[in-house]
Amino acid sequence: MLSFLLIAIAAWGGILLIWLGLSRYLRKADAGRLKQRLAGSKALGKRKKEGKAARTPVLFQKDIGSGLLISGIMRRFRLQARVTELLEQAGLRWNSGRFIHACLALFLAAFAVAWFLLPTAYQQLSFLPALAAGAAPVLFVLKKRGSRLRRFEALFPDSLEFVARSMRAGHAFSVSLEMIHKEFQEPLAGEFRRSFEEHNLGLPLDAALQKLSKRVPSLDVHFFVSAVILQKRTGGNLAEILDKLAYVIRERFKLRGRVRAISAHGRMTGLALTLIPVGVAIMMFVVNPDYIRFFFQDEIGHYMMGAAIGLQLIGYAIIKKIVKIEV
């Protein structure tokens, strides 16, 4: 089994390298033909004779992983857009194809190491550390995304009041968005600066704000975008609207903190009830291994262990759903 797994890893790596080299070669040839058509073959030849290192224009820059096999599979199942959006929300400039390759490589490496280190009777459990290693990049991205969104939401009410004050001082709304970049920290400054640059380059303000709401999936941002678009269509005092919106967001923060304090006991109870069976299983594995070996060697034990894990996960999900109160 281990030799078959090593052969599979080697074959996967070889096919990946061949596909990467071929895609880069073809992409480079296509880019060269396009540059000759747009810039002219004479100008391109003159530049080569002068020995000037020409930088690749933005027009010819493409996603590095766009031609890889995994990226093609992701596009086929409509997963690449979701992964790219997740990485963008986390503030990570990673390539979606390389991210999936990293998850697969960690999964295969952890499976091979666990298969080699575990005893023969427990080699069937090699997929557990493999799943944990493969899910580690995803968990890291989700944690990074959550912390970034919380940081954005903490700065968002102050930014709304800043926009309202700058508009009362006589600045336009788009200019106020640009001033946020100079007065506030990341990630809020970068997101609003991107929205301003998109609007400054010709994108309508409604479309730029809607793209902001997609990049930052927060209910407060959706309120802000809806208020600005509605005010633009119907009229009204936008500065006053933003002040009231900032007040509502701060009150929501206070109420959310109270709810989290009240539901903390339920969250701790759910976590304890989920970890107690795991701790008992580990203790029994150390004290009486023969008693635990039944769940790994017998077919009925496999079904019982699978049912126990499934019921534990269902119970934890139900408790988490009960204590999770949206504000």
C-alpha cells in the first residue's frame, strides 16, 4: 500500500510539472504573438537590438495557475471563483490553484508518514492525520478571513462618521472614500481605496460599492451600500444617514457582546460534551488497548465507531446552532 501511494505521489508530481512547463511555454508563445501584433514587429525588434529589458504589460499578465489541471477541474465544478473570493476576503494574495495543490500535497504527505509510522493494526486510520493536514491551509484561511472581517467591522463605524464629517466640510462622497485610505488602517483603508480607484477609472459608483459588499461579506457593509445607492436615487442628506447608520452599528456591537456573554456557558458546554468522549477514548487506549482495538479490527466496531463520531458531530452542530444568535 505504501509503495502504491509513493508511486501515485510521484506520478502526480511528474504530470503536474509537465503540465506546468507546457502551459508556460504555450502562454509565452501566445503572449509573444500578441505583443508583436499590438506593438509592431519593428518596434519589438528594435527594442531587442537595444538590449532593453521590457516589462510585461498588465494586458499580458495572467493568473499563473490558470492553465493547470487542478484549476481546470475547479473551473469545471465552479469552485475556482469561490476559492479566489475566499482568499481575497482573507487578504491573502495567493493563487487558487497553488492553494489547492498545497492542500493535496499536505494530505498525501501526511497519509504517507502516518501509514509508515503507525502499527499495522492501525494503518487504516492514516486518513485522519491526512485529513487534518489537508484541511490546515483551509482552516488558516478561514481564521485569517474571520479576524480580518472583525477588524474591518471594528473600524467601520468610525469611517462612516469620518465620511459624514468630510461631506459636511464640502468634500464629495468619492473624495471622502479616498481620504479614508489616509486616515484609517488596514483592512478598511485598502478596501475603500480599491473602491475609489475602481470608480475613478470609470466604474459606476453603484457597481464599485456592490463589489465592496461582495469582498466584505458583512451585514453592516450591505446596509451602507444600500443606504448610499438609495440616497443617490431618491435624494436626501447622506451625512445624516451615515451618522445614524454608525450609531446603529455601534448599538449592534453592544448587543452582540451581551449575547455572546450570555451564551458563553452554552458554548463551553457544547465543547466539553464533544471533547469528553475523545478524552475517554484516548485514556482507554492507554489503559486497556485490547478494549479499544475492537473498534479498529472488527467490522461491527467500524460501524459503531463511525456512528459514534457522526452522532457526536451532529450533537455539536445542534448545540452550536442553539447558542448562535444572530444580532
